[in-house]
Amino acid sequence: MIWRWRRESRDSALGGSTAERAIIDIGSNTVRLVVYGGTMRAPTVLLNEKVTAKLGREIAATGRLADEAMALALRGLKRFALLLADLGIKDIETVATAAVREAANGPEFVETLRAIGLNPRVISGEEEALLSAHGVIGAFPDARGIVADLGGGSLELVRVAGGQTDSASTLPLGTLRLPEHRKGGRGEMRKSLDKVIRKAGWDLSTALAAENGTLYLVGGTWRAMAVYAMAARGYPLSDPHGFAIEGAAALELATGLALSESDVLKGRERISAMRAEKLPDAAVLLQALLTRLAPEQVVFSSWGLREGLLYDRLPAHTKAQDPLLAGVAVFSSQRGSAPTLATRMAAWTLDAAPAREHGSERLRLAATMLALAAMQIEPNIRLPQAINWALHKRWVGVDGKGRAMLAAAIAANGNQLSLPAEVRALACPEAIEEAVRWGLALRLARRLGGQSARSLEVSRLVVDEGTLVLRLAESHAALFGSPTEKDMKLLAGRLGIGWRVDIVPESAL
């Protein structure tokens, strides 16, 4: 009974999603606590708190963690330990990276943490690189290229392809160390950084020759760079995760930021003062990486080391799950939309409105789940909130075009065919039209029998010789009412074909 009360209190405190795991990441720049819920294949962040302790700020000069930095970090870590105890979260993993592993007094700091109930694991540079790469693989199952994880104390580089990793290495090029290479100005800085990268064995011939030329950027400073680029382009989405630009455009971005002043960048919306301070130096590093590796494309990833820790513990069958469908299924279930019903409705509408040139069946199923969940929202606020789900929630495994198709299907399910400009900016008219058909077919399926499972059993929706046909069992002929007729006309009109209703014995379905 006490356990049940503690679990219910914990779930309530964290917004209705069960808190499954917590990770404390003791980095060279920040110390962070993240609590995860939902499915660990596509986890939901329930609590995310950081302390900018800058543990690694004096490593290059003294080889030690600064006393003030340790005190600040310890203050935050004591708070984290107390929060987790009060929330009743038992599955806690604490890792420490470059600063702690390299500092002469790192072992002493680790013992201090053990005294407050934490059990930190100091990971090697190679392990840090592999964990970041596994996070990218979790977010992008088909990832092929190189992962570059930029932290405060180090830069990790690792090749990924086919769900596997290779050639992991760590370089002393974290954001706290980049100023050491700036002594001769940013032109000389770029040469100095290039030398380090080249000496570590990373160049075009060895790094990207066998891949498709994608460079995946992981880390808070890279994400701030993505936010800057998104704003400069007028990009309609808000989440930098998955934002992609061509290699030439990335070099242009890096060149411009390398010439910028931190004080000017500090005024940018959604870029913190700490990130603004690091951006120009990080841009020079990106110039060096782009020149040395010559990627065709750059993709920004919000998944990295922490998500790699989650991914590594998953069984093989869970790793094989589609991350978009895994995340949407949990999200929709929590909002009254059962994935089993959504799957049946997606199957019922398949013949009339399949995924064709622009979408995929996984995307259509995700749209079905979200559209059904949206019906639980009050009508006066339903459409804008549901479109926000599609466009701005951190889904994994979907690009901007896919998000636009999700939004279009959700809107059509509510017979709202006038879409916001931000939706139409993300996908071509043909893709939007395909998704609208998904939504209208779902509207018919949903309204035919009030979402009853029986209505799907006694009916079929097919396209027969260029005609949209609704076949209804004789026992349920009365389901064909005025609303159903309107929905048939809407869908047939978008398909550009005629329609009819056939009343048949149930055995003939």
C-alpha cells in the first residue's frame, strides 16, 4: 500500500506519465538530471534540470577540477539526489565524462559523490563516443555517416552505419578548450583545429567514403547553432532535433557564425548567454570538420549520450521498434486513443487512402493515432492544439515533411481543410493532398459507427473499378445515415471518383 501511494504520488508529480528512469550526466560544462517516462524506445522527458558548474574550466591550466566548480556541482547533485529520493525513483544511472576522468582530483570528487548516495561511473572517451552514437542510432535507425558529439571537455567522433559503430575516438576539442586554439586569431584557430582532427585520423578518404556523407551533430552548442539557422531561414518548426541542411549550407552557416560576436548572439531568442559565448568558436570547429570530412548533409540530433544509455539497455526486439510509432502510441494512449483501434482503422481505410508517393504506412498509422487522440480535446481548441502536437512535439523518426502530413491528416479528420501556412511551407501540395485523404478516410471510419469495433467488422471500404464503395452488412444498413453520406462524398471528391453503398450479407464482406 505504501509503495502504491508513493508511485501514484510520483506519477502525479511528473504529469501523469510513469517515471521509469533517471540519468545524471556530470559533464565538463554542465551537470544535468533528466527523468524519463513513457516508452524507453522513445522516452518522454519528465524533468530536465542542469547546473552550469564548468567542472572542466581549469583542466588545461592546472589539470584539476576547480574548487568553486566542484562546490557548485556538488550543491546541484545533492539537490538531484534528494529530488530522486522524494520522487521514489530507483533506477538511476550516474555518469561522468571528460573533466572528471582527466582531472587529477577526479577520483576524490567521485568519492565525495558516493558519500551523498550517488554511484557515478566515469566513462572513457571511447565509451562516451559510442554512447552518443547509439543515441543517434536510436533516433535515426538508418543513420549512416559520422557522429560528432561536442561537449565541454571533448569532441567525440564515431562512424555509424547499419546500426553499428566503428572508429570511435575522443579529441580534446570541447567548448571549454577551444579558446586555447584561438591565440593567432580565428584563421589560425581553424588550422590548429584541423591539425588535431587530421592527426586523429579523420579525413575524407577514411571517414565518409563508405557512407552517404551525413554528419550528425550532438550537443547543446550545436543545437544552439541549429536554432540560429532555423530562425535565419524562417523555418516554421521549433525543435532543432532532426533539422538538416546540405553540407555547403552548413559551411556557409559556420563561416557566418565564426565572424560573429558573442555579445550580438546573446540577444537571439532561444540562445542562452552561455551558448552564445561558445558559438563563434564552435563555428570555427565546424568549419574545420566540414572541410576535413566534406559531408553532403548535416543533421542536428538532440539524442546523444543520455539517450544512448537508455537505448543500450533495451532488448533487441524493443530496439527494432519504430521510434515514431512507439512514441505516438504511448502519447495517444494517455489521451484516450487505443493503438489497437487506431491500427484497425488504419487497416479499414487502407484500400481507399493508402500511403503513396509521399508518405509511408508508418506515417499514416501515426497520423491515425494522433487524429483519434485529438478527438478527446474540446472542439473549440482541438485543431490548433492537435496541429501543435504534429509540428512541435519532439517526435523521433519524422522530418518536417512528415510532420506537415501528420498535421494535414489530423485537420482533415476534423473536416478542416484550410491549413496554416506553416504546414504548407513544409511539404509540397501533393504530399498535403495525400495526407488530407488519409484524414477524410479516417473521418468516415470514425463516424460510421462511433468508433465501435463492431462497425469495422460489418463494413468494408474499397475502390472498385474506379468507384469508392462502402460495403455494409444487412444487419447494419441503418449505419448509412446523413453524416456517412456526407463523409463519402467528401472522400470521393478528393479522390476524384464516384461512390456508392452496397448492402450485402455479412458473409459477403
